[in-house]
Amino acid sequence: MAKSGPVTIADVAVAAGVSKQTVSNVMNYPEKVRPKTRDRVLSAVADLGFQPNRAARALRSSSAGMIACRIEPVSSHSLAHLHDGFLHALAEAGQAAGRHLMLFAVDDAENEVATCVRLVRSGAVEGVVLYNVVPDDPRPSLLVDAGVPFVSFGRFSDSADATGWVDVDNAAGIAGVVEHLAACGHQRIGFLGFPEGHRVGDDRAGGWVTTMDRHGLLAGSHRLDVRGEDTWISGARMARGLLDRADAPTALVAASDTLAAGALQAVRDLGLTPGQDVALVGYDDTPSAEVLDLSSVRQPIPEIGRRIVEALCPPDGTVLPVAALLAPELVVRGSSRRRA
């Protein structure tokens, strides 16, 4: 018997004993779901009288010609411009697909979701792009419930069934840095990271731990793993604390170019020469890294933009179930040249 009042994806998920994402997958790309699970969901749909958001489906099959993305606030303590590069990549990929990029600014996740829902339901845009997703991020599930097509830069779920994201293998990026530094003869390799609980930061820290352990360098190195906010000041402070120790590291791996730039200043303030006395590698390969002759891990931002647009704006108008983990690339410059 049909439920009185509007039936939501959440109602179907509870009745079928699955996640809301699985229900969404059954509605949009059933081939991705196991037959038994798909049958259970469809049975719940029939029993509850669930009607998918027809307006959203109509928009997906139309050609509004626009996709939307929120503009992230810029910190005065950051040297990174990854978000700018990402928006540029989205705009270029969108243009190649016959779409335009609409930017909007809001204060928080709740307002971002409300804006995305309004833009899609009004027909202003076909779908939206999420940036800087975090653990337990409320935005993906809220957009799924609202029937809003989206793709995020960053994984928003550890579920094997979760789709709708493109991400970079951050652990592999830092692993490559440690491999490079170990090959250069370094054994005491410090890590400057983000506070625990930050998904990207935790992945990058995990790459440091795993690779240090593989080279037999982890024992006693826990004191070389320090965390702080992603600011230039924090990077300088953490690097100075490590380099002032009797067992100071001969190399530093930073979770961002902003932290690495601060560390670079600390190295110079101590009268040391980057790349000779202390090797230093950042992450994101922002324009600042090239200017500072700083080795850094380059994210494949153009490919990320292309993958997101391809999934969000395919020719037939049905959002593709993308779940792509891309490999970054280490760019070696003077700050981490091979030791003699």
C-alpha cells in the first residue's frame, strides 16, 4: 500500500534495507547494482508508491547548458591556488562539452545545498560540482534525496557502491615523495601534516607512514610527524620545531605547498640551504612551488575537471556513475635534489 504523503529516497532505503546511494543507483544506473539488491529496492519502490523526481530527470535529459560550483573562500594565510586551477579546468572541460560554468558564493554547506537544489529545479543548471568534501559531509546525501545530479572532487563515502566522485590518490602521492627522498639517501624524513580527521590530510599522512615503514625508517620517527593548520605560519613553526631537535630530520615532506613554503622560510632562517642541508617537498604543485624552486606533488587537475564534466554532462543526459581515483605526479626541483 502506498504511503500517504510524499515518499522519499530515504523511505525506500529503509524499507529495502539499503543505503540512499544504492536506491539512487537503482533509479539512475541499475546495471551497477547486484540483481538481488536491485529487485529488493524495486519491490520497495512499488510497495511505497515512490515517484522519482521527474523535474530532475527532465533536466538531466535536457540541455540547460550550465553546471554550477561554489567558490571557496580564500585564506590570507595560504599560498595555494588549487581551487582556482580546478575552476579553470572545469570551465575548459565544460566549454569542450558545450557547457558553461556558473559560480556562486554561500557561507555554509546548508546554504550550498539549498542553492544547488534551487538552481537545478529552476532549470538554471543541469547539475552541480562539489569541492572540498570532508568525512560525514552532509551535502552528497542531501543532494541525492533532492534528486540533484552532482559529481564531487573528492570521495564522500568509503562504500564500494558509492559513485559520483573523482579523487586523487593522496597516499600514493606522498608515498612517491618518501621513495624519492629515500633514494636520495635520506633516512630521517619528517612530515608536516594537517590536523587528524581531515580526509585528505589523513590519506597523505598514511602514505608517509606506510612508505617509511616499508623502508624500515618508521621506528622512532613518530616524533618527526607533526600536525597543524594549513597556513604559512603553521608550516614555519612546525618545521622550526623539528629542525631545532638534536635528531633533526634531513628532509621534510609537507602536506601542502603552503606548509612547505613556511618550512622553506624556517630552513633559511636557520642558515641552512634548501636541497643541500635539508630537502623539502610540498604538495599540489601550485604556481608558488615553481617560483620557490620547490619540489611538489602535482595533481592531475585538468583530467579531474574533464572526468567530472564527462560524468555530469554526457550526451544522453544521464549522469554517469563515476568513481575514479587518479594518480598524482612528483615534480622534482632544487629543494630536493639528490644528495652527493
